[in-house]
Amino acid sequence: MNEKVPKYMELVNWVKLKLEAGELNTGDKLYSENQLSKMFSMSRQTVRHGISKLEQEGIVERIQGSGTYLCNKGMVKQPKTLNIAVVTTYVDRYIFPNVIKEMEKVISSAGYFTQIAFTYNTLERERAILQKFLDHNIVDGIIIEPTKSGLPNPNIELYRQLKRRKIPIIFINCYYPNLDLPHVAMDDRIAGLLAVNHLIEAGHKRIAGIFKADDRQGHFRYTGFIKGLLSAGLDIHDDHIIWIDTEDTNHMEDNESRILNRIKDCTASVCYNDEVAVSIVEMCKRNKISIPQQLSIISIDDSDLAAYCEIPLTSIAYPIKELGEKVATNMIQLIQNYNFDANYDFIPTISMRDSVRRLR
């Protein structure tokens, strides 16, 4: 005579059958304990026993404050589409085309196809792209640049759903602080530190800083900037710091009087990136401020904009080729081994040109 199947196994077997039939999928949220208790006419204690059994087998994962999710940790994810998504804030401007080009070389040589999307650095666009990845099985991995990473992001739960489905994700350039996902980036704290140290070594003491407020790269570069000032024993003047956002970078002339007023007592300025620095050069030209005689400028990224600016810019070099290759290589390894540590931070270097004057 067969032993009676424990009551909690009804729940366990039901979940397994739903998974096999495709009616439940990895990443889906399981019904609440109250709902399952009513569905199976069993006590909440019995439901908890069943969920614990599913958790032991790696079929579900309990997330405190959120619920229970299907995760199938025991199932090895295999490439299904041979597509890797590359999502950046912009595609056809600044350093992004060259970074994407280097990624595509590695991705295609590994036998994958590259799907390119861009967010225009807007949360709405980021959300639409992430939702598409969730709704359709179209990619085996996602390389993505965060959108306005310095601000609270309403799309974090979508990233968590993708993670629960074991879709590999690697952030480039920066990352969201409340997500345990790998990133490949330049160390922006060191970039800010290198920039301000170069000005200090050239004899500058009254140094302005222009940083982007709505992404963490700006925060990190500011952190390095402040560290350099403090290490040199220089005072920090809040009125010499200018914070801008994404919209400001597209219309810098609207902030001209504010920016010039903040830097008027300074002999040098660190600029968030080459795009911002070129705008500052244009402002100075309009207002008959000579660079570098009256104002020295150092920027970050060392893009073509820095090299071909009217006053060639000294700039902290962003590792375009190396970063593109590294993030794509790490993504291939992460697809093959979901537990691979895909984190990597590049140490920046400096490219010397004509925009910094030595005072001594």
C-alpha cells in the first residue's frame, strides 16, 4: 500500500507542472501565502512548508518585502537567441559609436549578434526597452548604460525581474547602487582626482568644478576632485562648484551667466567631460576670456572633441577600445557561466594638450 502524499506536496507538484507546461516562467511572482492557502484549501503553515521545499530545490526564491519568485536556480541557462543587447544613452554622438564598435567586434567573433538600442538618457525609454526584454525572449545578455544613475530610478524592479530570470546584465560606465549586478567602467573617482591634481601641480589654487548631477559618474568625479583639494590643503568653495543635468548639457548657453559668475575668481576649472569643456571654451571666447592665460581647463574622456577643440584640451583618457572589448568579453563569459565575476574598473590616464597654463 502506497503512503499518502504529504499535503504540502500538492503545492510543490503543482508549481513544477506549471513550470514544465510553460504556464509559469522564471521571474514570475508566485501567489501570496493567503492566496495559495485558499486555492489548495490548506493552512498557511502547510503552504510555508511547500514553499520551503521549493526553495530547497532551487525552484523559488523568497525576497523579503517583495514576495516569492520562480527562479529555477538548478536550471542551467542556455543561449536561445544568440542576440546580445547593447543599450546606451546615446548611439550616434560623442564616444558611444566607437565603444559600440569595439563591443560588436567581440560579440560577432563569438558567434552572437548585436542588438543596439538607446535610451536618450530618459527613464521612459529605458523602461520601454527593459519591458520589451521581459515580454519577449529576444536576448541572451544585456550590456546597458544606466539612465540618470544619480537619481532614484522607478525601473529598478524591471532589472530585478530580468535578474530573476537569469538573463546576464552588465552595466557600462556606471551602475545603480541598489542593484547587485556587475559593471565595467572607468574609475571616475580617480579621473576627478587626476584632473584636479594636474591643475594643482601646475600651481593653481582657485579651481572651479563643473559636474553632472543626475548621474553617478558626476558624483564620483566630484568625489575625486574634492579629495585632491583636501589632500593639497586647499579650501573648498561651494560657490566655485557648478552642478548641471542632462538637459543643461544640451543648452549650456542658457546657464552662461551662472557658470561665468561661479568661475570668475578662479584660474582653472575641471569639466565633467569634453562636451561640457567645449561649451565652456565657447563661452569664454564670447566673453573675451583667454584660455589658458586667464582660465585653464581640464576635461574628462579624451574624445575627438578634446583633440580637435579650438584650444586642444588636456583631458583624462577614457579607455574606449579597452572598455568596449572588456565588457563584451565579460558578457560572453557571463552567458557561459552565470556565476562569473564580470566586474572591472579601468584606471584612467591623462592626455596633455594646450588648455592648462603652468603658474610656476
